[in-house]
Amino acid sequence: MLEVSKLIAQGAGLAPVLLKRAASVELDWDVRQKSRFDATDSAGRHLGVFLPRGTLVRGGDVLVAADGSLVRVIAAPQPVLRITPCPAHGSPFDLVRAAYHLGNRHVQIELKSDHLKIEPDHVLADMLRAMHLIVNAAEEGFEPEGGAYAAGGHSHSHSHSHSHSHSHGHDHDHDHGHDHSHDHGHVHGPHCDHHDPQKP
């Protein structure tokens, strides 16, 4: 087993020619959120990865093995739900609202400007469709935001504590926003279910 105990985030500072020659390893999110795991790279080598606790491994990161060799990390395609606004009567704000509700449920979310991604969950899919969003099953790499449960990101942990420090001042607004959104999800009108090529 080849031991790996160092990670270079997004291969920062490495020459492109070195990255091109490096072996690669495809890992899904379940593995990449662990700091200790075994894997086999594209050269057939058995890797024993022992990173500092709380480290999140992202697609594009580079692992450095004990012998100095480099291994590029690729986010393996995995089942996800891809969430987009309804083109008929939706807006980008619908994604903000969806992310708020998913965050309240401590769901891991990948945030993009035009879509969200979460791991498959039929209950959440139904909730999102009731909010007039399109939810499609897909096989894609998954890179959720680090948050309260990800000890690897100082910036995320600071923002989390910051929101707590102001929570008392916003309790009323928070409750109102939740109730209003809940009611809106039950407004009569066309949903986007018919746009979905497949439902999870």
C-alpha cells in the first residue's frame, strides 16, 4: 500500500506538465468527505489515504504519495438530483428559497448560479416540485458546500457562527419567511412536473 498524507488543493503551484503525467483516482462524495480511506489509482496502485481530520477532498485536488508521486482527484459521477427553476413561471430566486429550505434540513447542497444539486431523496424531490422547481435525476460529480459538519473550512465555520450570533434578532423574520414559503408551496397553479424527463 502506498501511503498518502498530503493534499494540494486544486493542484495549486504545480506545473501543468506534472499534473498531465500524474495518475488519477475517481472518488464519489461519500469517500471524498472522509479523511481516511483506501483507493486504487489509474496506475493500479493501492493508496492508503491518511489526511488531517476534517479534510474534504475535492475534484481537482492533488494527493501527494509518500514516494513523492502525484495523484489527481476526479469527482466520480454519482446519482444526484439536479434542481432548476421552472422556465414557465420561475426565477433564480426560487433556487435561493430552495437552498434555504434544504439548509434548514441540514441537506448537503452543491450551489451553482443556475442550479442546485443534492443527493437523491424522493421526499425532498416532491417538496421542491411543490415549490415550482424542476427536479431531474442525473449522474454527475457532486461537490456540496462545506458547512457546519465540515471541519475542513474555517471560512464556513466562521459564517455559521456569525449567523448564530444574530439568530435572536432574526427569529421573527425567520419564522415568518418559513411560514410564507410553506404556504406558497401549496398555491394552486401549474407545477413543472411535466418538464421532468425522469423522476427519482
